[in-house]
Amino acid sequence: MVTQVERDDMTWYSCEGCGLMFDNRDDAKRHEEHCNAEEPTYIQ
Ligand SMILES: [Zn+2]
């Protein structure tokens, strides 16, 4: 799930699974579709 975050007068979109943040909602959604949060292979 992508959550919207307000920070520094900007809106960010955060992947709830792994915590990655995007400044573009489409990028966040695209990431989420491929996110492997249940089997983390990388840590930010
Ligand atoms: Zn993710």
C-alpha cells in the first residue's frame, strides 16, 4: 500500500512494505507492484 506523506512542503509517497519514498505517485505504485516487502532483499 502506498501512503501519502507530507514533508518539507512536499508530498511524498511511501511504500508501506519497505519504506521507500517517492516524489511521484505513479513511481510509488509501480514500485509497490513489484515490491518484495515480505522477503526483503534490500534495505534502504
Ligand atoms: Zn516497497
